[in-house]
Amino acid sequence: MIRAGRKGFGRRMDRWAPIVFTAPTLLFIVALMVFPFLYSVYLSLLKYKLTLPAASIHFTGFDNYRYMLDNASFLRAAQWTFVFSVIAVAAEVILGMIMALTLNSNAFGKRTAVFKSLFIMPLMLAPIVSAKIWSLLFQVIYGPINYVLSSLGFDRVSWSGEPLPAKLSIILVDIWQSAPFCMLILLAALKTVPKELTEAAAIDGAGRIGSFFKITLPLIRHFLALVVSIRIMDALRVFDSVVALTNGAPGDTTETLATITYKTAFRYADIGAGSAGSILYFLFIVVFSLLAFVFMRRKDPA
């Protein structure tokens, strides 16, 4: 009887143990992720402005979504966010691959570890700190970048006063900070490629470029898909560098979905429209990231 009771108790413990051990984590996720998201969905269905009395709050359905989708500034921000993400991620992956290939080839000899440390230094800084440092470098009158340009005979550039230079500055800062992340992942991927395959390709007469595209790149395709999907999700959420460098200027040409949603909710005190913008923003990130991940993992045609 005692043994049977112990066996029954043991079976019950085996059944409940996974629930007991995972419950704190699940509660933590629900409290910090699921509940705020559902609450944002609820707020997006309300006419809720902080400048109006609480009695004016009422249900409006999808009016806030229609308002944001008809907002020209929101649509321009979505377009710029998309263009920024494509250009920045493509440049970061290409530059990260070049750095990874350089480090993997031991071109620096015994100093490879030193150069690897130098390459990943931008990752050590918080995004807002990096953006503030670059905002000083981009200063029109006293900035070192304009000083170098003027020394070479070029005109000084208003990096935050003209649309194209402002967009270029945001892209350059993001590339500088995020390319090392791509390099680390791709360097780890290159370590998984068997040297026997590349050596056999060299014996067969394949050059380095041909060996890279025909052997190395297909073998690290899944790593590449991972890097692209992660970087796209991060690039679509760009906020710190925009606020520090241009704050959306000139006009609203450098506003991203993150900044315009934030300003709608907290600068213009329209919580309902801001919440609707954040939900649309979330769906934009999910759809675009999934499409990029599926495209990158697509098998080559037979």
C-alpha cells in the first residue's frame, strides 16, 4: 500500500512538475508582454486624448486605425522605415560578411583577436550613446566630418537640415553599430564550413569567389536567414538614432514608424490613435520579418 501510494504520488509529481517550474516564467511573460499588448489593442478602439476630460473617453471601433492609415505623415514614415531597413540591413550583412571572411582567413595573423575586438566595439555602446556621439561628429560648423570635407574642398553639409543627408546619417550610424553583430554570427557560421570542401574546390580549379558562392554561401544559408530576420526586426524598430540625430527633421522626412507613433501618443496626447499606430506598426514588423525569413530560407530550385 505504501509503495503504491508513493508511485501514485511520483506520477502526479511528474505530471505537475513541468507546470510548476514553467508557471513563473509564463506569468512573467503574460504580465510584461501579453497584457500590455491586449491593453494597447483595447486603447486603440477608444477615443482617448489626455488633453480632454476622462468623461470624453468612449468606444470608436476602428476609427483610430482609419485615421492613422489616412495620415500622410504615418504613410511617409512607413515608407521611409521600409526603405531604411532594406538599405541598412543589406549594407550591414554585406559588410559583416566581408569582415567575417577577413577574420576567418587569418589575414591579420596573430593580431586576429585584436582586430576582432576592435570590430565589435560599436556593440559595446548603447544605441542612444552612439547616436549622440555621431550627432557631435555631424555638427554643421564644429563637426569633425564637415571639417574634413571643407579641408578637402567640399562644401559643408547640413546633416540634419536637408532630407538626403539626414537619411544618410541615420543609415550610416545604424550600419556602424549593427554590422559587427552580423559579423559575429557570420563568423561563427563560417567556422561550420568543412575545410575539406573548400580545399577540394580549390584543387578542382574553383577560385575563391566561385568557392564562396557555390559552396560556402549555400552551407551558411540558414545562418544568413537568421541574421537578416533579426536585423530587419531591429531596423524596423529604429528610434534612438532618429531622435538623437534629426528628431524627424527636416519636417517629417526622417520620421519612422516608431517615432511618429511615440509622438502621436505622448507629444500630441492622442493615446487612442497612438495605440492604433503601435498595433499597425507591430503587424508591419511581423509581416515584413516573416516574408524576409521565408525568402532567405527558400530552397534553391532543382
